[in-house]
Amino acid sequence: LSYYKGVFAQALASENHPLAVVGAVCSSDFDTAAQTAVSRMFNLCADRSMFYDHLPEMRHMIWAVASIPLHTMEVKTIASVLAFASFVGLLDAIQKGYYDVTLPLAQTVRNIVYKQKLDFPVPVARVLMMDVEARAGVYPQQAIESLQSLAAESNVPDDMPPLINSLMAQLLEGVEREKVSRGGEEAALQSQIVLVGSSLPAGGCAVEPRVSILTNRRIRGSAVVLEDGCSFISQAEAASWSRVNPFSPLNTGRRILPP
């Protein structure tokens, strides 16, 4: 343990924060690991123009912190780590095109920040707007619905209503053109990850349909059971989520196991 404590001290002194977090994790100083990661990500996220430039460093710290028993720690520590994990996961999902989980990730940030009254460096409305902008070019009708919900959010920064209205007008015009050219409604949101056999009918799904906690839609095929034993997400959702956020969408601080 003394070796890794030395690694932590040296890395922190040289401002190598990802290595410092790893050193704290390996020395079993879990509180310090979480606090170091949260403090560093808070500072990085304060510069909104550099989110994606800082994404590799933040991703490194989140996945290092995922090795600690987060679910046994204080509520505020759990909440802070999970809020940043979901925000980093949102950035990662947008980059990778995992549009089936961008909205749930953004909503997770909002729910944790509001419920725990966290001091978060990015306004919740901006987090939600990032999701909308990501999905707008792929699923405009669903993006419009999200914009309508965003417009009703409290604590929307003063400069955002014009952006919301402008994007809403563009999307409405585009949706109408698409309906005329395509002659139908927008396709349902699909995962970018297709697992072999994941959409095949599961044995008990006809008797006891399972609904995803991420989308509130009925799951087609076998479901992934989360740690409470009664919450479910689809195989594809679990694959997308686990690639960008190592923690369970139930926000318990436990890991999610990829399918």
C-alpha cells in the first residue's frame, strides 16, 4: 500500500490526476480517490468549450473510480461520482452515436443534481440540450418532444430560450418535409449496438411483459435484470450504457454488468 500512496502523492504533485486516482484506488483510500476525481472533473467541466478535449482524462478517472465499493460510501459521495459518471457517459455516447442512452444519461444527471442539491458545474438545462442536439439530426420528432419538456424546466439560463425556440422551429420544418417525402412517421429509436439474438422472443415475455426503466417501453427479447431484482433494461441498452458508464442506471453506486 505504501508504494501506491507514493504513486498518489507524486502524481498529484505533477498534476497527473488520472494516475493520482489510480494510486488512491490501489492504496484502498477510496474516499480520496472519489474526492480527487470529483474535484478534478468539476474544474474541467467549468470550461464548457473544452468538454470533449477533456473527455479522455475524465473517462480514465471514472473507470478508475468504478473499481471502488462506491455503494458503501456516503450518499453525497455516491451522488457526486454518479452525476459526473453520467455526464461523462453522455459525452461519450454522443461521440459514439449511442442515441438510445443519451436521454437517460442526461436525465440521470438532472435527477441526481436536483434530488441531492449538488453543486454541478454544468447547468442541468445545458446537459439536457446536449442530448437534444445530438438526437436532432437522427430522431427529430423525439428531439422536439424533449425540447418541449426542456422549455418547461426550471432554472433555464437566460440565453437558452432563444436557442430552444430556434432549434424547435428548424426541427418542426424538417419533420414536416420528411413526412411528405417519406409518407410516414419517424422510426422508433434504435440502438447502434445489435447483439445477436437479442430481439428473439424470450420465454416469459408474453406472460409477463418487461418494461425498460430507461425508455418505459416494452422490451422485445430477453431483458437484463438490474441489482434490485425487479428493474429491467434491454440487452442493447445494457450494451450501450455499460460502454459509456460503468455504474448501474439505478444510481445505487453498484457496477452494471455488460450483457
